[in-house]
Amino acid sequence: MTSPKVNSKRGASIAAFSSELDGKIECPWCGSMDTVVRSPFGGTVSEVMMQCKACNSGFGWMKWQGIKPSSPSRN
């Protein structure tokens, strides 16, 4: 079985979000930080689809839920 062909523009978009968010968003189900970006957009453009590698659950993370990891914290 062959893998589906990935559009290079889509692949670049996933790579950009992955480098910013992989391992930095907590899974809402088990609390693990072992999470990866599955899609840069979910049901809306403001949602990133994530997957937890620890419990294998998928979840949506709203881009406005907090500061992106590369931004300074709001202490």
C-alpha cells in the first residue's frame, strides 16, 4: 500500500506548526506533553488538530487558548 501524496504547500504548513507546537501542548485527556500536530486547521482556521502519542487521543487546540510557544510568557 502506498502513502497518499501530500501537497507540498500543505506539508510546509504542517511542518511550520509542528516546529512550534509539537511537545508543547498538553493533552486534555491524560495530561501528557507528548503531542503532535496532525493538521494546522480543524473545523475553523483558529483550531489546530493535535494528537497525543501517550493515549492516542485526538483533540483540537484553539490558537487563541494561550500564547504560542515561541512568544514570551505573560507573567
